[in-house]
Amino acid sequence: MLEILREENTLAEISKKHDVSQQLLSRWKAEFIANMPAVFNKKNEDVDKLKQEHEEEKEHLVKKIGELTLDVDWLLKKQSQISQMKKKDR
């Protein structure tokens, strides 16, 4: 398709090279051009959807990091308290 759209070669040359009729190549080109806006809009919608999914995942991970940071801080505090208690018992 890119070869047809670039128009670096004639349809006759492309037809001969790929053993496809010129009429079929012309029809494919016309159909592609007619549907091109839908193709690119779909890609934009897909990109927007992926961006949204990425943002949601990022928010989830940031929240999880916060929770895990609190857990680590709590554990370190408890470890320190236990160490101090053991020192007092000696």
C-alpha cells in the first residue's frame, strides 16, 4: 500500500512487480484513502485509551508505594522499640 501511495512507480509497474491487477490496486488505494480518517482516528482513540490506562496504573502504583512506605516506617519503628527493650532487659 505504501508503494502505491508514494507513487514512486506507476500502477503498471507495481502491478507487474506484485502480480496484482491495476484495477485491484486502484480500488485498494481508493478504499484506503476513503477510510484513512477512520484509521487515524481509531489510532488516536487507542492512544488516548492507553494513556488513560497508564495514568490509572500510575496512580495505583503511587498509592501502593505510599502504603508500603508507611509499612516499612512502622516496621522500622517497631524494630527500634524491640531493640531498646532488649537492651533494657540486659
